[in-house]
Amino acid sequence: MARARAEQQPTATGTTLVVLVGLSVAFLLFMAFLNVVKSGNLLNESNLLYAALIFYAGAGALYLGFGVTGTPSYVRFASLATWVGLVANTGAVAHRWYEAGHPPFASIYEMLLSFVWTLAVLTLIAEKRFNVKVIGTVTMPVAIVGVVLMQLLRTDVHPLVPALQSTWLHVHVTLAMLAYAACALSFALAMMFLIQDGMKTETFLAATSLFGIATYAGVLTRFEKWGGLSLAAWDPKEKSEIFIAKGMRLFVVIPDLGWLMVLVLVAVGAPFALYLISRRNHDERLINIANNAVFVGILLQVLALAFFLLRARDGQYGSLDAEGFYATSLTASPFILSGLVGGIFVSLLYLLLLWRRQDLQRMLPNADELDRITYKTIAIAFPLLTLMIAAGAYWANRTWGSYWSWDPKETWAAITWLVYAGYLHMRITRGWRGRRAAYFAILGFGVVMFTFFGVTYLLPGMHAYA
């Protein structure tokens, strides 16, 4: 009798979570429908993206629930939610294509739109074809952050600049989005391989802490004296950033927000410091303290995110470069926001690993299978990267009269290609398998993300429009 009750418990728990997610999705869609009724415009790009966000979020919650409990019904409904989100995402892509008169590849917003679509497709393929059902716990949150980021970027349609008025734009960016999504999938698979291969949980603890350190150190490059945090000024009427000279943005300073980010940096860095001391002194008790520090760090990260949303969304602030008060906006700092959300997401994934590692290992394919699938994914991504660079070089020669100009985007695309070429070379000629290969895959995706986002916003060049 007791055994029968124990066997029934997962089913009840699964039904409860599915019902909660379903009710949340229905409520959010109903609230969105009421707003649509007022505007009278149902099938527009914004509404379709909002629907995609709701269903991707529901899928992410169910994938996470599956990762925690292993309840089969979770992943079935998560797949269904991903499919519905993909349909809405496809509608947004089609709408953008129709409105712009060209494929959605001409701006960072449009590239994100295509990237998220491709990532959702590859998630469903990996889940169905390779039976990696937990893959959505990593890919769906990335898709969610991507859609949220799109809500903050400029979405207005502009005529294509002369350099983009070419069929090669479609070829070049299509190859890029397919390659980048495949790289994201290989990253998730490599991380899962490390879990199955028995990498110590405290090593993941150190990596999580280092990610948080890098994130908040990046945010604090905007730290100003007296503890403020500088953000780009925003013109609400023009819906654009304010420039004081060509290529020079005007920044406003939000008081005290910098000190809060410093506090969070110390909190997310504490587990790494404790990890190092534990390794040096061979004191495992410090790892338990470090794990508790991760939880404290998550709470402070949530607090920092809330304060950032409240302070950056509205208000007028002074500037060190001009007199008077100027507005700022979340739209003016989308990548700071995505970094804060990403830090919380990575920390939560570590807690999932800490609390449910054995269950995760039972749900994942074996390490050799994950290593093989990672290799297959990169074997698909690498030719796409090669063709992307070749198409871009040919297009550049037709547009600018030179195949290669050492533009920052070109340089980092070449670095990305070299990293994955190194992966394939070492695997084929030296027989690299296992952790060394997984580290290469993880490094490659880090370079991809910098090429996609970091170069666009940090390094000026001929690809600034992307």
C-alpha cells in the first residue's frame, strides 16, 4: 500500500505543476488579449513575440520541473509548449519579413529573432532525435532571455543601408544564425557531458562564481565616483540614445546603484574565494559554506535586478558630461539587463545540479553518447561557420572592394572559426575525447557570444549596423 502511494506521488506532482503552468499561461494570454481588444490589432509582431515568450517561459518551467523530478509528463507538455512558442515565433518572423520586405537579418533585433527561432527548432530536434530531454533546461532560458532582450531593442523598420542591399545578406546571416544556434546546442551538450563524466560539483561551483564575477565586473565598468552607475541617456520622443558628438553617447549617473553592484560582486565572488581556500587547506567544510553563499548571492542578484529595473525604467538623472537632467531607459542598457538575468539563471542551474545531480545523471544519456552528439553538432556548425565567412568575404569584396578588412566582426568571426577548427583537428588527429573536447566546445560558445553581442556594442567597425 505504501509503495503504491509512493508510485502515485510523482504523477500527482506532475499534474500539479502542469496545471499551474497551464493556468499561468492562460492568465497571461487572457490579459494580453484584453489589451489587444482595446487596440484592435491582434496579429502583430509584438503580440506574437509576447505569446512566444509566454510559451517559452512555460516550457522552461516544465523542463526545469522535469530536471528536478524526472516526471515524464513534464517533458511532454514542455515539448508542446515549445512547439506552440515556435509557431508564434515563426509568425513574428513572417510578420517582420512582410513588413520589412526582406528576411529579418538586418539588425541585432532581427538577428536575435532568427537566432531564438533556430534555437527552439534545434532544441526539439535534440530532444526527439538524440533523446536529450533535459536540453530544454539550458536552451529555453536562453531563448527567454533572447525574447526579453528583443523587447528592449529598437524594432522600427528602416530602409536597408546600401551595404545590406544584397542577396548575400540573406545567405551570410542565415548561415550565421544556423551556426550560432548549433554552437549553443553544443555548449549545452558539453555541460551535460561534464555532469555525466563525474566532474566534481565544487568545480561547477567555481565556474558559476567566475561567471558571476565576470558579469558584475562588466557591469561595474560603468561605476562612477560617489557610487553611481552610468547608463546611456535616452530620448523618449525620438526613442533613441542621446549623443553629444558623433559616436559619443551621453551617459547619466544613477546614484548608489554602483555600490549595490559592488556588494553583489563580492557576494557572487565569495564562493570562488572559499573554493580556492578549501582546495589549498583541504577543508571540505568550506564548500558547504560556499554553497550557502551561492543562495545568498542569488537573493542579492534578484535585489540588484529589481533595483535596476525600478531605477533605470523611469526617472531623470544628472550627467557628468552635460548640465541638466536626462532620462534613461531599459532599452538603452539591454545587455546590462540580460547580464543580470543571466547571472541569476546560471546560479539557479547550479543549485539544480547541487540538489538533484543523481537524478539528472539518470535522465541524461551516458557520457560517451553525449560526447558523440557534441561532436556531431560541432561537425554541423563548423561547415556553416566556414560558409558564413566565405559568403561574407565574397559579399565584402563586392561591396567594399576587399575580401578582408580586419574589421572587429571579421576578426572575431575568424577567431571563432579557429577555435572550432582546433576542436575538430584535435579530435580527428589526436583523438581528443571527453573533458578536453568539452572545454573546447564551451570556449567556442563563449567566443561566439562575444562575436555576436560584444563586438557589436563594444568594438566599432563596418558591422556596427548589425
